[in-house]
Amino acid sequence: MTAAARWGEALAAWAIPDAILAAAPESPWGFPSGVFVEVARAALDGPPTPTHRRAAAALPPGGVVLDVGSGAGAASLPLAPPAGRIVAVDQDAEMLRALADLGAGRADIELVEGRWPDAADRVGPVDVVVCANVAYNVADLGGFVAALAAVARHRVVLELSARHPQEPLGPLWRHFWGIARPEGPTADDALAVVREAIGAPVSTERWERSRSFMGDRRPETVAWVRRRLCLPAEADVEVAEQLDRLAELAPSAMVTLWWPDQAE
């Protein structure tokens, strides 16, 4: 079995059982848009991450960055400068508008509403591609990565958590529903897919994320976890109690992959 096929099977195992999903009072997917805006603002105010550094190292002055699954721009806005133009691709028009607002005056911003790689034909060649915290939502990761590489003149930089971002919620699924959630795939599995897809060496850097994406938003965090677990609002108190027992809400161990490795 190929690395890409193993990745797809491992992601498919995360599907919520049909009976639970059908009874869910709200959609379990997505995040509050304000979270992405806060993360992007924190990225602009804080020190650069390894993802930012690896992308900036390959950017010529005034260069073009493509941010795939951009959210509000946490992966790309800190690159301006040296970037002179940012092309942002996301399915969420609200997120794209937020990125444009945050990026005003920093760089020229081009917004592309759509899903990658379906939107690839609306994107021309760029200097550097960044794609952060998207891989675990992509079943065909090999095709996704190949499309990223096809538009990059100098480098692709892919960021993801070392473990599946939903893995920390496993104890809550056992508590409320009596079901076990998968343990994979992992960033190592993603690395194998990337190597297989591009047929060239891939560099990696492991690092620690300094803050949880929702750690300081208690009511919003409880509501998000409750929706993710397909529970009614009446479960918020019990969800909060169970959250207090978790060591972490989201993995802090991160991995940045990039290729090729020139321009250091």
C-alpha cells in the first residue's frame, strides 16, 4: 500500500459514526471565525515560527506568497515584508475578508475563495507556498501536495501538528459515547506522503507551539468541544468538567516540512 493510501485510510477512520452524526443538534465541523483572527494577530505580534523562518528564507524581496487554507493569515501575513504580494486561498469568504483587513498596508492581497487543489487553476506561479494546519483535513494528501509544488518557484512550506489535532479529545469521546478514536495518522505519515508525491528530499523541523488555539477562550472552547462531540448545549457543564481533566486541548508539538532545501 502506498503512503498516500495509508494516509487516506487513517483519516477515514476519524469519521463520526453515522448514528451520532445524524442526531447531532449542530454541525460538529469548523471553528469560530474569531479564533482565526486572534491567531493571526498573535502571529503578527509574536516571534516568527519555524514555518515563517523557512518560508522567509526562500522569499526574494517583494516576492509572492501563496497561503493555502489561509484562515485569517497567520502563516502568511508575518512574511510581509519581505513578501510584496500574498495570494490567499480559503473556502471561507469571511476568513478571506479578515485576512485582507489584517494585511492592509503590509502587502498587496489577492483573495481566492475555493478549495485546494480545485482552485489551483486560478493561481499563477508564486515564489513560496505556505500551508499551515490543513493536512489533516485532506484525504488525498499526495495530490494536494503535488498541486502545491506545481505553482512554487522556490519552496513549499507545510506545517502540521505532530499528532492528529483531534486526538486529545479521545477521552471525552470515551466518556460521552463509549467509543475509541484513532491514534493516527501523524506528521511522520504526512512526511512519507510528501516524499512519495514529490520524489525528492524533504526537510523537517520539530518545535513546540507556545499557546493553544482556544486555550484562553473558556466559554467558546467549551461550546466548540461540545459541538465537536455532537452533544446538546445542556452538556456544557459536564463538558467543562471533563476538559479540566485533559492534559491538553490541542497538540502543542508541531512539525514544519519544506522542500526544496536551498536558499538557507
